[in-house]
Amino acid sequence: MNRTLRIHNYGGADAVQIDQTPVPQAGRDEVVVRVHAAGINGLDWKIRDGALKEVFQLPLPITLGVELAGVVTALGTDVTGLRIGERVMGALGSLGAYADHVAIAAGKLARIPDALDDVQAAAMPVAAMTAWQALFEAGELRGGQTVLIHGASGGVGGFAVQFAKRAGARVIATASAVNAEYLRALGADQVIDYRSADFREQVRDVALVLDLVGGETLARSWQVLANDGKIVSTAAPEIMGRIPAGKRGAWLAMRPDGAQLAEIAALVASGELRIQVSEVVELDDAGTAIERNKTGHGAGKAVIKFQ
């Protein structure tokens, strides 16, 4: 049996349904993972709603989900670094993680440290690698600089706050007031309640803005950049066509990297980094949990438990 969470048409929460599909076979460089848990991301509802159909041309029906944790059940002929029965986690770099069995390139996977359970592991790949790559690869953040992180209480934001603080940056976060103490505990030097304050009145000369929100928040952020500052957005691919003259900006699409994920996982397992899971739901409730990701959710990541 291979339950898959798919959409056949674009729509709201009721567009998501559980189908039965064939168990995939491993390609030469792939393994098949029996999925135990999968993280929920904003991309799920954006795809479901059809908000990105002009950006990503997808054949329907399509299986949602972009990250997973589970156990290796089959190996491709060219795979040498993993064994059947090993616990692994990873980001697909595409859709298809919400299924009992998923074929994925071995190089995208990292072993799950013994100190982490499947739910914690499933909440990590997309958030952790997106935060790292946005800050240090696209954003070129260095110690002593100021970074402004929009949408900081979500999965990506939580890792970004911790990474930036560890790198010696001054960290300013925007989030709802209820999550302020959580973000200060992660290392934020200043938390601005986006509902009651305009960050432009409190922030200036920012070296890097990490935009996890898009829309008007992104549009207003150009005003707070230092002369050589930069905005990196993970929420708005359209940023590349809207960069004002004299400003620097980039859109980041996370790159799956098993080796990078393994390094971050070791820091989480040792207690140097913190993972926050906002809720855990069964597959039958995944549609409503994806909707909550759109309309508002607690700090951290929601996770679907398959087993």
C-alpha cells in the first residue's frame, strides 16, 4: 500500500485527498524511503491554491510535500553510502514527499542522529538548509553585520535567527508579539511585532534582509537597507523583476544537500541548535494542517506523521 496526499485540481483545503498509488522503484542513484514523518511547508498550500501555477508548470494530479524522514527500504544499483534499515531525512528539491514510500536521490539524504526522533528530523531539512543557504550563500552574512528576518517565528526563521546569532550578527526579527519570547530565546536581539509597529521606524542600515513573507513586507524592506545591503527572499520569486535601481536582491530556491544537512543535524543533536515543532497531525488531518500553515500557526514547523 502506498498512500499519497495529492491534488487533482487547484483549490482550498478540500482539494487535498488521499490516493493509492504504486510503490516506487529506486533508480540507479536513488533509495526508496518508507516515510515516517514529513514536514509541512508554505509551498504546499501555494501549489494547492494554484498561486504558483504560472511559475511551476505541474501536471495534475500531483503529490504534495517536499521533505521527509523515514527508513531506507530499497537501494539503487549505484548507491554505496547507505544501507537498508538506516534512518534518513532529506529534502526532495521537488514535490512528492507526502507518501508512504518515496524514491529519492541518495545524495539528498542524511542519516538521522540517534538523539532525534522522526518528527524532529522531518521538521529540519527544508527549514535548516533554506536558512543556511539564504544567510551565508546568497546573503553573504558576516559577523558584526545586522540582519533583519521577516517571518522569523516559522521553521526557516527559527533556524535563521540561530545561525545568524552564532555567526556574530545582530539579529532583528519581525513576528507576532506572542512569539517574541521564543525568538529572544533563540538569540534575536530585537523583536518587532509586525501587527502593531512599522519596522521602518525602528530599523535602518541593514546589511541583509531575509524575506520569508513577500508582498508588502518585501516592498517596504528596500527602505531599510544599507548602501551595500541586500534582500534575499524565499517567498517571492518575482523579486528578480522588482529590484529598485541601485539595490541588490535575490530569490533563493533551496538546494538539497545531504552533507550540509548532516552537519546541521549534528548541531541539533548536540543541543547547540533548537528545533521547534508546532504540531503533529495524522495523514487524515493533513489537509487542514496545510490550511493552518496558510492562515496562521504556532512557532516552528508542523509535521505529518505517517507511522
